[in-house]
Amino acid sequence: MTTLTRQDLNFGQVVADILCEFLEVAIHLILYVREVYPSGIFQKRKKYNVPVQMSCHPELNQYIQDTLHCVKPLIEKNDAEKVVVVIMDKEHHPVERFVFEISQPPLLSISSDTLLSHVEQLLRAFILKISVCDAVLNNNPPGCSFTVLVHTRDAATRNMEKVQVIKDFPWIVADEQEVHMKEPRLIPLKSMTSDIVKMQLYVEERAQKT
Amino acid sequence: MDELYLDNIDEYVNDHNKIVTYKWLSLTLGVHVNTAKQMLYHYLEHKRKESSPQLHATYLVSGKLEDKGQMCHKVSVVREDQLEDFKSKMSLIVSVHVYSVQKALLKDSGPLYSVDYDAIKDNLKNCSRYSAIRCAGAVPMSAAELQQVQEIQRAPPSAPENKKSAMNGDANIASKPSSKPQKGIMGMFANKSAPKNQDNSKEVKPEPKEKSPVPEAPKTKPAAKSSPMANFFGTQTKKPEKPVEKQQEAQLAIASEQQHQRTTAEEPAAVQLHKETKADSRSKSKRMEESDSEEEKMEKKKRRRIKKPQPDSSDEDVIPDSPPQMKTSEPSPKKEPETVQHSHTSSGTKIRRRRKVLKSRTFKDEEGCIVTEKDYVSESYSETEDDFQSTKQAPRNNNKAKPTSSSKDDDKKTQKKSSASSNKGSKQASIMGFFQKK
């Protein structure tokens, strides 16, 4: 049973890897389910032993990968509080927000064999919940786009602005218009606590979408 | 007592927003599947009468269908809105029942699989406890038998296709009534999808192909047919089968010119047969086929990282330069201008390898004539997405330095070569490969 103190860095990397993989799949799935892009660009692939929809468009994939590549160091150091996938309408006002709240669990440990399959099971449940979320959400207006916001703890963003993790892929402080949503309704989707991460997913949607 | 189940289902569907399949319900409530199906049906009727929030349902329809002159048995999961349409197409309907009830309108069938996954995994040994399908002869194989069978599977990868298709015919008929509790989800899937595969592979065959030799037809079948075979031999054999499939595919692609048709035909069959399609292996086979067509002169190999240098008689005059790591192209100021192509940027974090690549050089010889020579030059390249940029740059550099029109063909050939060879590094099949090859 390995304890946290001795292998801090590896542990952070492991958690960040798992989470970023999951976030990539989740973002693709959100784009599919909420019809942000036409379903023709999506293709069935396998993750966590279940079928998921991933996009085939190279630029979209590259964008999502670059985004998560930059988020990864924040998760490693436990600086990222929330990763938010915002869906915006034509005027760039947020219509829906999928919020992934990430935190460290009270009892942090890597123990053994069953850990990863347990985590896999929990992540599968998240994927399933995203697939059926349109039962509880209203339809989005046409012509939506999306963006990813990260809420960090303390002053981690200052570091991000100084050091460009990926060339020509700058992160900037989000402006008020993109962050503020009028009359949001909160719909919880799923939460999980495991040995390595605690995550909650909920959706905030605007009361009047069109 | 009898009405309790209605409340249970109501709770699952409305409060938890779950997808309730009959399989999941039977495992959760501990009832026979037929009872579960009836429960779902009654629940649906009940709710529809009460006009409560909208519910969606999917149905499992199984029956006989006339498809291009052949009778086949088809089992499908259809959405409610497509149900009547589907039923009207069938000549004989064997069974129709509710497959699942949920609040959301499902856009694709992926979640239906996920729902049952965990429930069945927990009950792997006895997941057919409540099942209606029985076969006395269906007993899980012992470990020794399983190993034996796996070895037999691996040893002759290109076992005669005729035999395979014959076996598959029998396997299909046998797999329907039998249930393999050990295989769990795969087993469940085989029973449903095996007859579907037969339909799909039959649809693949009669697709119009310009030169479609007869052996091709049974060869496409084993690719699609590996599913019932795999289900007998467990999930472990799926992996050795996949590279075998791809190898066969690649070889056939060279033989016939139907690469593009083939990949699109294979895809629907492959997607149908198993809910797990690895896109990586698929795009790899596409990439292989593209580069195969481009490199017709070269020896056909699966891995092309290291090329064997072919002897070139006119080598003595010209000393090949081993190119520097930076991306430069310098027309030499000497009397014999040489153009050297360099294809890749160096970047510290990526892997570098050396390989020999066919390059052509144009230079002025003693008489003042411009001579073009093709030669193998070892160059280093790295496996990166930079391959894209570098292929664009290499042809540009070439155009700058080459003065004559006679060497334009060679120019394009080298472009083709460097673009083809650098494409191997990129992870996605590149569209540029189409545009650059001539």
C-alpha cells in the first residue's frame, strides 16, 4: 500500500492523466448529446469498455487536446477547482454550463488492483449520465458554440499567462460576459468519491434559452 | 404486491433518470426476463394513460426478412417511432417486446449497452439465471480446453476461408439457442448480433465492385465473422484476430484497387458486429492502404520505418550528404549544385530515427548538362505531427532550387515519397496525402 507522501509527483500525474482522459471523452460526448456539432462528424469508439461518441474532425480534436494539455498541470498540482464546458449561443451568452468540480478526496491513497477498475466503473457511470442528460435539459437554440473555462484556486492563472504551455494556444482571463449567466437553474447529474479523486458534475442552464 | 413494481420502475425512470432495460430490471428485481418484459410493458401502458411526462421506449423486434432475394432472420433494437415501419418490412414477426424505457430520447444505442454492463459484470457467473434461452450442452469450457482452442486459433491465421465460412454457418445456427454464461456480455451480444452480422456481411458482398474476384467475398466474411468464432473462444482471441484481419485486408488492398470501397464496406460490418471498434486499428489500416498505393515501386511491407537501400550503379560520382538536423535546403555554391531535401524539424521532446529515403538530386555534370539522380539517402526523421509542415516545406524548397523542367517528374516523385513516408509518423490519416500524390 503506497502512501501519498513518498510518491507525490507520480500520484499527481496519474490522477491528472486519468482525469484528462475522462474529460476529453466527456467533452466529446457533451458536444454530441447537446448537438453543438452535427452528429455526422462523430464516430463510435470504445472507452472504459463502453461505446462513446468521439468526433473525427481533426481541428476540433486538436483543440480539445490542446485545451486539456494545458489543464493537466493545474490538476496535477491540485490548482484546478472546476473545469467548465460552456455552451454559448450566437451572441456568445452562455446558455448551458457543464461543471466538473474536482477536488482531492479526504483519504488519498493508491492501493492496488481494484482501484483502477473501481474508478473505471465510476467514470462509466458519468458517461452514462451525460448520455441521458437531455431528458432534464431544454433544447439549445441553433448555432451554438462551446468553450472551456477553468476556475483555479489562488493565483495559478498568473503562471499560466507567463508560461505558454503550448505555443500559440494562449489562455486568457475570461470576461464577465462569458462567465455570467442570467437566472441559472442547477441540475445535478452525478457525483463520485473514490480514493484518488472526488468529482461532481452538474449542469447550470439558463431559464430562457431562446 | 403486484403494483409495487410499477412504483419501482417509476422511481428508476423518473427520479433517477435511468434507462431501464428488461435485462437490468430482471437482474435488479430478481425476476425472470419475461416477467421483466411484461412489467415494462404494463408500466408503459399505465403511464401513457395517465399522460405523465413523456417517456420513450425501445423495442426488440425479431423476425424473418427478405433481403435481396435471401431470407434471413433479423433481430433488431428499434426506437418506438421506427417500430411500425420496421415491422411492416418483415415478412414474419417472431417476437416483439419492450427492450427499455427511459425519459430521454436516445440518439444512439451506446448507452443501452452501458446500462447493462455493470449489472452483468456483477453477476457474471449466473447472468443467465433469469434468462429464457437454455441449452443443456452449453457449459463453460475448462481452462485447459480454452487454452487448447486458443492455440489452434492462433496457429493457422489464414486457415482456409471456405472452411471458416462453413463453420461460421454452423456456428451461427448453434449460437442462437445456446447461451454461454461465462462470456457474459459478449455472449449476450453474440446471440443478438450474430444473425445481424450475417445480414450485414451479405449486404457487403453484393455491393457492386468493379473487379471483385470471388475469393474476396469469403475473405470479407471472416473479418466480419470473427465475432461468433470469438464468442466461442472467449474474448482473449479477439486481439490476435484483429491484426490478422488487418493484414489480410492490407494484402487484398494491393491485389485489387478497391481500397476505398473496401474500407467503407468493412466499416459498417465492423461497427455492427461488435460495439467495440478500435478506431486506431481502423485508421491504421486506412493509412496503410493509402501509402501502399503510393509506393507501388517499393517492396510491400507492413512496417516501413527502415527501408532497405537498393543498389544504385551511378552512386560513385555523387557523395550522398547526410543531412543536418535543421530544416534547410541549400543549393550548393559549388560547380555541381546539389539540392538536398530535409524534411523535419528537430524538436527536443520527440523521438528521432534515421532511415534511408529515396531522394533525387539534380546537378550539373562535367559537360554542363543537368543530371537528375535518384538515390537512397539516410536521413533522420521524427514521429510527429510536424510531418505535415515539413512535407509542405520540402516541395517548396525543391521548387526554389530546381532549374529545369526535365526533373519535374522526379521532383513530384520525391515529394510523393517524402510525403508518403512522413505520413507514417502522423497519427491521423492525412488528407494531404491525396492532394500531393500525383
